[in-house]
Amino acid sequence: MCTVTFLPLGNNNFVLTSNRDEKYLRKPALDPRIHLVDDTLVVFPKDQQAEGTWIATSGNPFTLCLLNGAFQKHQSKSNYKKSRGLVLLDFFKYNNVQRFLREYDFNGIEPFTLLLLDTNLKIHLTEARWDGSQLHQTEIDTQEPHIWSSATLYTPETVKQRENWFRDFLMSHPDYMGYSILDFHHLGGKGDTSNSLVMDRENEVRTVSITSILRQNNHLQMTYKDVVNQKIYSRRIC
């Protein structure tokens, strides 16, 4: 929910990886399972508290990932119309990126950044940032690697530092694959426990899981690591 990387693997393939940072007191998520959302079968780890998720895929063609916050840290309100994790799942009632972004009512939703991957014919990655009053939409170059960090947890200076860690990783792993990006998400920035990829701000917020979706040769594999309990789940999606 709070750190995401995208790596292109060529031929419409990719690996999308997300570290979820959450409050100590929040209920642990359920490991990834198949759910029916409207008429679509979707695989995702489920947040037990709000019933939504931060990362989900219907296989081919849609994979989505959510980060808290838009461009900068905001002041949270006491209540919102709906959890951001449920907004992500609402996409699968549309199964069309532009129609969802055009027609969905985001009013009353806390600010977020949503990444929408569409692998129908050719891979497309759309970044949608909702700042609480306006939706900002950007098409991301899928020929290049990218990293995102949550605006609610990381200052602009820390975001830049993490971009540098990611750049260093890419330089030392020119032939990157899924296993090496998982190493980065587990070890990146080690020594800075408050801002490293696996972070821990004692009794406040910590990294609770790492989820990675690998698309290769029209097949998708989701790997989910429960960082707190040191358990790993892997599921072939299609």
C-alpha cells in the first residue's frame, strides 16, 4: 500500500511489487484468494478491517495497485464515504480503465494513488491520483522501471532517497527478474528502519507484507509474503 515498483520484462510481461505499511493495531490481512467481484473472478489479499484490498488482479488483462495519498500528506477526516480498498475492487464492475475513471464518483473518498495495468493486446499503465477534489490521470511509460512511495508516510526528501535506492538496484541488477526485485523490497534501504522498504516505526506503523505479481508468457503468478509471521504464499492465477 505504501511502496510499489513496476519492472517491464519485455513482450508485454512485467513484475509489479507492493510493500504494505500499516498500523500495528490493524487486523492482519487474509492471504490471497479468489473472490467473485460482480461477475469477475479476482485474486487479492483481503483487508479484514475494511473488506477491501491494496492489490488485485483478474489475470488477463487487469492488475491494480493502490497507495495511500496523492501528491502530498493530507489531513485525514473523521469519516469517508468508502474505503479506498473498496474503490479498487469497484473497478472490476467496469473492467475498463477509461470508463471507470470517467464515470466513477470519487467524491467523499480519501486521497489515493491508483495504478491500473491493462495487458489487453499491448500493456498500458495508467496512474490515477485523487487529491480529494480532482482526479489527475497520467499514462506511464511501460518500457521503463518505476517506483512509487506513499505521500502519507514519506516526505519528498525520503521519496527521492528511495528513488536513488531503486536506481542503484537497477544498476547492480541489469538483468532483473522477479526474485531480485523481491530482495530489493525486503532489503532496500536497510539501516534506516523508519524509511527503508521494510520499515518499522515502533508502536506506530510497520511493513506487514510484500506482494508481487509476475506476468510472463500470458501467465500470472502472485507471491505474497507475510512479513510479520514470516509466511509465504504463492498462487498461479492463469
